[in-house]
Amino acid sequence: MSEALKNEIKQLIIDSLDLEDMTIEDIDNDEPLFVEGLGLDSIDALELGLALQKNYGVRVDPEAEPEKTRQHFSSVSALAALVASQKS
């Protein structure tokens, strides 16, 4: 998985969630995005899901597969893997 894709996703997180005081260097690829780590919440998850759909065409149905959704949204690396798998 490319570092460029991970950096794009970090920038998408910053832009879509208005984290103006953060840079992509502040976000670790493998740190948790929710609760600890970045400390995002469920509203942030909705915003991020919409941004991923808009930018990459990635569709996630949290109600159909809540456990998979939690895994996909666990870190930048996991989101990059999801995007890469759906890009093909």
C-alpha cells in the first residue's frame, strides 16, 4: 500500500473534519482513529464515511457489517487498505 494513499487519507481526515491545527505528520498510520489516538467520535465517522465515498467511491454500510466497519475505520492504514481494495 502506498505512502501517498495514506497521506491522501490523512489530508482527507484533516479537511473533512476541520482539524485545522493538525498536519499529516501529526497522524500516525497505525494509531487508532476513535476514542484513543485521534479521539474521533461517531459524528466524525459519518463525515469521514461521506468524504471517502465522495473522493474514492468507497461505500461502507455500518448497519450491515458493524464489525467490518469498525475494522476499516480503525486506522489510516486500515482505511488505505479499504480504498485500495475498492479501487480496482
